[in-house]
Amino acid sequence: MKAIVTKYLPATNHHGARIKASAEGVASLVIPYPCDKETPFAVAAVALCQRMNWRGHLIGGVLPDGREVFVFARSDRRVVTEGA
């Protein structure tokens, strides 16, 4: 299963703010920060999926260092409940 990790790249003297999306074994993708979108990190993850021709439903979460990560939902996924 692939995990897509996204990271905010602040503006520099040469580039505006950007988001980098990466996954193991593939070249990363950098897009301009989509200020007009409610979920800019998901936009970057979807762009990487489109480039790689990956299909499926993405589920997102946040790592302790603030990076957002996306994984594909599986049809056989398990639901964790309290006490399980």
C-alpha cells in the first residue's frame, strides 16, 4: 500500500509557497500552494495520484511533525472500536 506524504514549503526569494507530495519509489511532485482550496494538501496528493495513474479513495491524517499523509482505503479495511 502506498502512503503519500505532503509537506508545506514556505516562500523563498525565487519561489512562492508550495506543497511537496512524495511516495516511496516515485519522483516527488511540487505544486504552487493552492490558496483558494480548502484542502491544499489533498490537492497535492491527488495531483501525484493522477500523475502516477493511481486510483482509489484516499484517507488523510496528520503526523506529529505536522506533515499530512494520505493512504488508500481498502475494501477489506478493519474498523477499530473501543475495546477491540
